[in-house]
Amino acid sequence: MTTILPSVSSTASTPQGVHSPMGLSGSESSSPRSQASTALHTPFGPESSNGDDTELLSVSWNQDYGCFSAGTNHGFRIYNCDPFKETFKRDFKNGGFGIVEMLFRCNILALVGGGENPQYPPNKVMIWDDHQSRCIGELAFRSEVRAVKLRRDRIVVVLEHKIYVYNFSDLELLKQIETLANPRGLCVLSHQQNTSVLACPGLHRGQVRIEHFGLKMTKFINAHDSNIACFTLTNDGLLLATASTKGTLIRIFNTMDGTRLQEVRRGVDRADIYSIALSPSIQWLAVSSDKGTVHVFGLRVRVVGEDSATHTNAAQAPLVTHQNSSSSLDALIAPNTGANPSSSLSFMKGVLPKYFSSEWSFAQFHLREDTRFLVAFGAQNSVIVVGMDGSFYRCTFDAVNGGEMLQQEYFRFLKSDSKHKGG
């Protein structure tokens, strides 16, 4: 439960002066229902040089996968993906960060202390304005914060058994959601302005709860028999991809009615799924796991208008739009074009074990098995990978023939002493 902390100011400190094309703006007045403290804080203190004792505590993509953040045992850093470069870093003498959540490319970050010597207690979310080099607000709880997710209009804080949804401009508490035990902090938000969707664990094993805030509708999807290990949404929140703790199957659902649209198989052996990514075109899905292989699958899910818009030239584009709003959703399953290979015995579906009729991955990229990697899609059939060992990869796949992906870039952005499965 959120605790009310004393504030040094009678007005809410809001994320103002955001230097970003999106531009956050909000009211200065504090809501009486706000459960957040908005006390102002001094900067972290003098910066220190980066020694060899740097431990990587977390990595996290921003909302469009164009950047990622890295939390360390004495600061945080932001990296651009294309071209790859360190955008900035904030290193300090003391204090680690277990969560560094970006808001696209603007100056506002959500920070949570982490590591053996956390900069802040792990039960607090600090709203940091990097242009002012100070915290402009905080949210405090009675238990450890497992994750923080940001939209332009929302701050979502994930605890092990509850999720809190706040208005970004004044930190007013909007909604509380009870969940099954959620130690991984699983929660995903949509990021298109015309849809506001949240996915989180439900109250039963294998269940995902979908909140369509704009429609004031809640949908429960019984996605797996085992506990949920990982999931993601499309940018509009209308499609959900899930994996369970078994880690063999990834399933894609329509979030409006809960219909299962497609199922693909990562493998036969159990695996810990680290991340799932959907390409912006909804043509591809990528998965990383503790098996050390990134798998790319072809998707047969289509949305009304997608094919027309994709194959329409620029002069005709205004006439046929990509209809990706909650009011026009009509998800279809395209015929199986054979993009994902299946067993030669798939014609005996229903007679042989299920995996003989499964859709297997279309392309693969092999990495070390003892490292936690997160995946995302880049431009032109590329996949970007960031690891808890401080590594960054860019690889490409043949969109026609598939097979082994080609490594195009590799950077060691941090020589980390972290335990590779951390974060």
C-alpha cells in the first residue's frame, strides 16, 4: 500500500520543462487523493570516475526501443541504439539503481535504488529530471518496487502483489490492481496515444489481465497452464504475446476478446524466457531465453488495413490507413505461408505429440547461455540484443530464407562484474 509522506511543498512537483518533441505538461495543483509524496530533493552528490568495480544491475529499453538504460551500483547510463553510442552517464560515489525507466527520449526518468548499497530505499520511486539534475517527486510504498512503467500520461508502479496506476501530471492515484505473486514485476503498457492498455498477471496461474482504460474494460486471458514468465503488447495494445515458466510455447492473443490467434514453439526443453519482442509491422516476433539462442518467428496475425497500407505507394497512402485503434480492430489470421518451418510429420497432427505440428523459429542467433539478454527489433529486418554482461549486438536475418542471423555489430558498453543472470 502507498504511504503518505510529508511534503516540503504544498503544491505537487510535476514533470515540467520536459525537453522532448512529445512534451509532457500538467497541472501544478495537488490532488487530495494523491498518495504520493512530492518533496523536492537535492542532487545525488558529486560524480565519481568509473572504476573497475562497476556492477550492472539492470538494463531496460525505452518505449520505442531506440535507446536503453543501464543501472549500475553507482549510477546510471543511457545508450542510443542506432548508431550505437553512450548518450550520457551519471556516476556517483555511493548508491546503486535497480530500475532506470526512461520516457521515450525526454529528460524524465523513474529511478529505484538497487544493489548492495542502493541510492534510495528499494520501496521508493524517484522521478528524476535530468535537465534539473534533481528529483522532482517520489512515490513510497510498504514493500519493494518490482518494476516501473511510464507513458506520457501515466506512471505505473508494480509491487509483488499489487499494481498502482498514477496520473503523470499530478501523481494522483487512479487505480489499484491486485495480482498473483509477481516477483518479476511483469507489466506492460501500450504507447500509442489513441489507446491506453495495460497487461499484468491476473489472480490465477497462467492468467493475464488486460485493462483497456479508454474503453473502461477489463479482460482476463487464460494464456497458459503454468505461471506466466514473460509477455509483451503491440504499441497499440491490441495484441498480446505470452510465454509461461515452461518456456516452450509463445502464444499471441487478441486483447479485445481474448482469442488466441497463433502459437509458435521455441523448443521442447524447459527454458526461462527473458524477453519477447514484436516488430512494429507485427510481421515478426523475437524471443530470448537462458538457452542462449534468440529465435525469430514469422507472424500470421494481420489487422484490417495493414496489407493495403503496406503495399500502397506514398501517393495513395492517405487514402488507406493502418487501422490500429480499439474501435476498428478486426484481427485476422493469415493463411500459413510457411514462414516458420514445421515438422515433416505435421500432416499427422492429432496422432503424434503436439510438437510435431508446431511452428518452429524462422531465424536464430546464438549467444552465451549464462547471460540474460533482452531483444528488440531494429530497422530493416534487424534484431538488437543487450546483455547483462554489458554487451550489445545488432544482427540481421534473411526475411525470405531465414536461418542463422548475421552479426553486424558488437559493442561492449560496460565491463560489468555483475552476475550474468541478474537484472
